[in-house]
Amino acid sequence: MLDSLRGFAKSWPGKVMGAFLLVGVAGFGINNVITDLGTNTVARVGNEEINSREFLRAYQDQMNQVAQRLGSVPTQQEAVSLGIPSMVLQSLAQDAALSQMANNFGLGVSEQKLSEMLREDPSFAGTLGTFDPAAFSQVLQMSGMTEAEYFADQAKAAERQQLVLSLFGDTKLSATASNLVNRYAADQRTMDYFVIGNTNIETPAAPTEEELAAYLTEHQAEYRTVETRTVQMLELSPASLAKTKTISDEAIAAEYERTKASLNTPEARTIQQVVLNPEQVTAFEAGQVAGTPFETLVTDAGLTPTDLGTLAQSNVTDAALASAAFGLPQGGFAIIDGIGGKRAIHVSAIQPAREPTLAEARDQIAQNLALSEARNEVADVLDQIEELRAAFQPLTDIAARFNLDLYEADVTAGGGELSVVPDLNDTDRPRVAQAIFKAEEGKLTPAIQLAGSANLWFDLVKIEPSRDQTLDEVREQVTAAITTERSNAAIAEAQDAAVKRLDAGEAIADVAASLGVFPQLSTQFTRFGSEDQTIDQTVASAAFAGGETHHGAAVSNSGEHIVFQVTAVTPAEGGLAEQANASLENEVRIGIYGDFVTAVRDEAGLRINEQALQQSLSLLTGAQ
């Protein structure tokens, strides 16, 4: 049957039928609510019905895929705006149209084949990698599908696959097409070229005052200040309050005696490992018995050990490695099991455990004690600051009272200037900036809660609104802008003149010499540029825009004005490489299949039961 179908597809009647099916795309249309569909039928394609269970199952699958991409399940309104219901219907309609065509050709699938497909489906594999009936039942239950529905769907899918493979499975890219594509991608050229820059033109005249004023008027929108708000800020957190604490030497010494056991630095070892094959294991075991150093064994085996670092035993997550490494003397090695086979573990250095002195631990102990005191007091200080704020006390006085740092900044809407506040993270910065730009002068602003149990208050000192800048403020920028425009215009004019001289038959060397430059010979390049990146894709595309004697000009991606003359064309020989050819053939099949299946669906006719569709969608809305 498949051979007959494939033969029919290659015959003239088959090609004519395919042409008529493709023409059907132009007349595509969907009939809306119709009277001959059952209440459980969402749509019909020819004689194939799409019931509400099929639609809801496919719809939920599509919603899950969208949720994985977006990070959240879209609402029904969002789903409609994304076109998900229509997308699902079109996909089901294409499958139904192909199933109907497969039935017309008498295609089918045996129960034995369905059984093989079931056993080979990885979705139903157990822990041993073989078919697991329990996994099969669980997956069906989660998808809301009965066994009968599963086997019916699989049978239809197999029939559609037979149809598609018989029609398009042996679609090949012709040698001519492969050669043409290869030539497009791999043809190479070389060219003589030169670059026109500021040194090849006369220096533009300096703009007059009138020209500067006129330019500023025309481009005033580009020369405006942004609104700036001057604020004073006070931040309170356990860390900032801890900075105000002074810890006595007696308290530090007492805390050192109390906690010095916990301050000990544990023993650490510098560990290396190397993976061994069976022959190397034998050599290392023999060397271990003979007392041969690890370094000698590694060198003789031509291996490079991996440095794991200097680690305490608690930092080694591999229990076998930790036990072996911390049981070795310095310079010793052991052979232990690994994931990929045996491995040799070597300890090159040992740092013994040690107890820090009071002088070494002083700063850390003082910081810990200060932070502990601050945590106990921060809530009380917070209440006092809020009371002072309610009494309209300025932040300068509050900061002085509690010995806290006061920060001042001229803040723009982006909030970049808020970096003056230490430890203000990227999440809090836009929130603080937004609050500053909502504030009004003379009005009390509430505290802003920050990450890390911190609070921030600010006083709006001054608002500098955005405004047009004067010529005196931007004279240098405007002068530079006019000079750049004039230079670019002069370079472009010189470039156009050079191309016209090439058009008239003048040699590129003579044109370049008149501009005080020498032409360069490029390396070979494709239409995508050269490997050494001296010729980028923009210039290469311009060079490929004509034949073997083509010349012209282009502005490179870096802004260089280039004049060129093609000197040699090297055609690519033969067709595409095997992998590229196979990839392109697959793209051809996908394109033909897409046109074909759309035409089959349109020829069969898609009719939608709008009432059943809305009822199905309402069930999902209710479930949400």
C-alpha cells in the first residue's frame, strides 16, 4: 500500500492533485457555528470530529508548554490574547485532515505494532529503563486519557506518519540546488580597497556663532538636563548601628576566652587526584609498594593531576576522598574507587589546625559583639527615630544624635547616584529612587523598608527640574557635533567621487593615490566576511552585489568608509557537505509538509461549533 501511495505521489495525477491542494490555501476560510455538529463536538474536518475531550487535552498541553516558557500559567484571557485556542484548533484540524486522508488510502496499523510503540515509549519506562505498566497507568491518569483513547490516538498518529513518510520521506535536494546553495555560502572573493577618513579630506571650517545657535535650536531636544533631586538620607540597620558601638578590651578578651575553641582553624590539606586506567593502576600500585613518589609516577604515565585545592575535611563532599586524603601523610597517595574507575589521591601539603591569638581574633570578635548589641537595640532606635521624624526633626539632627552616617546625593530618576548608601542592593535602589521622585518639598516622607531588616529615611532638599541647556553650557558638544557632521559629509562626498572615477574606468590605485592612500589587497572572504575579520559582513555583501569586475563603496560596521574593486572570484566546487545537505533537505521536507497539510485541511473544510468551544473554555476558566 505504501509503495502504491508513494508511486501515486510521484505520478503526474498525484502531482496535479497536490497542486490543487496547495491552491486551496488561498481560499482558506472557517465556517463558524453550524447546526449539524453535536454538543460534544468542538469542530469537524471533513468527516473527522474533534470532541471536547480531545480539545481540552491538547489545550492543556499547550498551556503547560507556554507556562514553561513564561514561568507562570497564563490566565484564560492571556491565553486568548496569545491565540492559544486558535493554535490548538488548527493543530488538531491538521491532524484530523491527515487522518481522514490516511483512511481514504486505506492505511492502518496492527495491534502488534501498537504494542511495540507502547513498549518503546520512554514516557512509560520504569527505573530499569523498560516498559512499566504502573508508569503507563500513572501517565494516562495525569493526562485524563483512557487506554482506549491512548491506543486510538497512537493508531491515528502512526497512520499519519505512514502517510507523511510515504509522500515526503524520500524528498531529496537536487544536485543543482545543492550546488547553488553551496556557491552562495562558500564562494570567495578578493578585492583591492582603501579607507577614506578625516586625514583624506580638508578640515571643515569652524562653525560660526550663528551656526552654533541654529544647530542648538534645531537639536534642542538632545541638549536638555534631566531632573535632579538633592536628598539627605539616613539608613538604619543592625550593621550601620553596630558601627557606632565601641567595645572595650575587657569585653573582647572575655569573649575570646569564651569562644576561642570555636575560632580554631581546622586542619587543611592540599589535595590532587588523577584518574587511572587498569594499566596505570597496576603501575601506581607497584610504585606505592616500592615507595616511588607520586610526582614520578604521574610523569612516567604522562598524566596531569587535577588540583582540588587546600581544603578542610568538612569541605570535601566526597566521603571516600575525604577519608583517604585525611588518612595520608604529607606526600603520600592512595588509590581509591571513583565514578569512572580507579583514581589516585595525593596530599602535597598539610596545614595543621591552629588556635588564633587574641590579636588575630580581636577585630572579628569586636565586630560580632557590636553587631549583637546593635540587634538588641535596633528596634528601640527605630522607634525613637520615627518619633523624631513625626516631630519634624531634620535628618541632620537625628543622625548626629545616634552617631549614624548621613548621606547626600543629587539623584536622577535612574537612581544610580544612590550608590553612596553602602549595601543598598539593586532591588531596593529603584524603589528608593521612585519614592524620591514622588516626594514633595516640605512634606514628611515615610521610612522605606530595605532588605536585611534595614530602613531608610530621606529629606528632599532641592528639586532641579529638567530644562533646555544654553549654548554657553554645551558649546563644546555642539561644536563637535557640527564638525563631525561636516567631516562625515565630506568623507561621503569623497567616497561617491571615488566610485564615479572607478565607473569611468580609472584604476583604483590612481584614485587612492590622489587621496593620499594606498589600496590594500584583502584576504579571501565569503559574503559573510573574512575569517580574520578584516572584511566584515556589510562590506562583503557590497562586494558580492556584482560580478567579477564589480566595484563600489560601503560603510563598515565600525564606521569606516571603504572603496573597493573586486580582483578575483573563486567559485565553490560541488554541493553542500553531507551534514549541511541533510539539514537543508529536512527544511525542504518541513516546508513542503507544512504547505501540504494546510492544503489538505482547507480542502476538507474546518467547521467550528462555537457554542461547544466556549463551553469547553468556560470549564477551564471555572477550574482556575
